[in-house]
Amino acid sequence: MKTAIIIATHRRPVLLERLLDDLVRNDLPADCEIRVVENGVPSGAKEICERKGPGGKLHYCYQPEGRKSAALNRAVHDTDADFLIFFDDDVSVPADIVQTYRSAAQRRGPGHFFGGPLAADTEVSCPAELAGYLPRSAIGWRPGNAEQVLPDANFEYFFGANWAVFRQDLAKSGLFAEALGITASRYSPLGEETEIQARLIEAGIRPVYVPGAMVRHHVPRECYTARWVRRRRFRLGVTDWARTEKAEQAHCRTIFGVPAWLVRAAAEQKLRAALSWAVRSNRRTDISMRGAYLSGLLYGAWTTANPGRRTNSDQAL
């Protein structure tokens, strides 16, 4: 079963080198390769790959567009592997993770895709008021100790930083949606891995939790700041509009193409935020995060109705 480990990397050479060191220690099978796709501004990944390439197994390519989804699609096109393992460049992995995934794949066969738990390696402690708004990638996730097929109805989706799929199953659902995925623009949406896993489930491919496929995710101090979390909530709003709300709100009354209820809700939330700061309310964080999410929905609705008004850095959306 030829296997490809696919890593999209963007301006994190130190973390990429750490991950490649981990993979070299994995004693990779003869039919396993590593494909690193650097996207956006070159930042040393090519030189690292040239130093680290174990026995010709490591392949580097450059994708000028700074979008992870496009980089992942490039790597999938470039390999003929039967089984694909996706890692982010900011994780560290145990010495047996590749064999753990391959063993699960050999037991289960096509018709399944796979993901493992994640532990957060944090630089600082998380402020209590932000904990409820952080993604699982910043706090960790381990739903159990037994391998299991997860029920579709309650499936939370595997981390894009740590999952695997048979190539033939990926072909049934299509590749990554290049309209999704974080870019240099603060307006870009999230969710390229969530969206593709949703399509896998729609195609009848079942998610399998593999407890031994644990990664450790580097969480920098900036991820535990209100500013970072607000930006992420905004991106989540943009994403939700693109994936679900746009269709559901198609028949609502609009103002310049934007649902009237959304304009009203966003304005009311801005007023609540201003008042909460004026009176030093203990609900300031809640109000601020709700406002950021509504602003993301509003931006998604506005740019859908008025595509010519997007910022120059956001034309790829």
C-alpha cells in the first residue's frame, strides 16, 4: 500500500524541520514518501528538505499561491500513492504514527478515513474567559482510548493537522475546496478539511478514530489572546456563510443583498459591545465574540452579494 505523507507549509521553517526530524525517526516503509508543498512566500523549506530528505523519500515543491487548500491539492495531484496521511507543519509526531495509520487502514480497508487525537503544546496558560471560544486544536482532543467508527451524526471532524484517507475514497468526493482556507487576508474563511470530510461522509465513507495516532500541536502565545480569538470567530462567520447560511437565507428580505435580520443583529451587537465596555460588564468577552462572529457572517453575505467590493488581498475567495 503505497503511502504519501503530505505537508503543506507556510513560513514556519523551524517547526517544519522538527516534524521532518520526527518522520525520519519513523523508520518509514519502502513504499512511503513525504511530499512537502511550500505555499506563499518562500521561507527556507526547500533548503530544509534538501538537508533532511531520507533516502530520496522526501519531495519538495513550491506553490506560489498562499493557500493551504491549493497546496494540498497540488500534492495529491503529484503523488500516485494509494493512502494519504496529512500533517500540518506545526505538529510533532511519535515514532510509530505512520505504521499506526497504515495498520488501521489495512484492517479497515477503503470506505473509511482516519484521524487521531491531539495534545496542545502551549507557550502560555490560557485565560479562563477565552477557553470556551478556542478551537480544539488549541486545547487538545482525545475522545477515547479505543479504535472506533464514529457515528456520523455526532462526528466533530478530524483535525486537518492529523488525518488520513484512501486516495480512491478522496476521488469520490473531490479534492479540497480552494475557496476555503486561511490566507494572508484576515477575511479568508476556515474549514477546508472540515468541508472535505463532510463530503466524504456524504459519499458513504466512514470516519475511524485511531487513538494511537497522537500528535502534539504547537500553540503560540498569540492564540491565547482576545484579538486572535476574535479574528478566528470572524473567519468562522465568513466560513459558515459560505458553507450553509448562504443557501438557507436565500429567500430572506435583504438590504443591498444582505439579510435584513443580519444587518439589524450586527448593529445591535455593536451597541451591546460599546455599552459593555462603558459599564465594565463581566460579559464583555461573550458580547465581543458574538459580535465578531456576526461581523463575519455580515462580511460573507456582503461579498456574496457584491463580489466587486472585496479587498484586493481577498480576490481568491
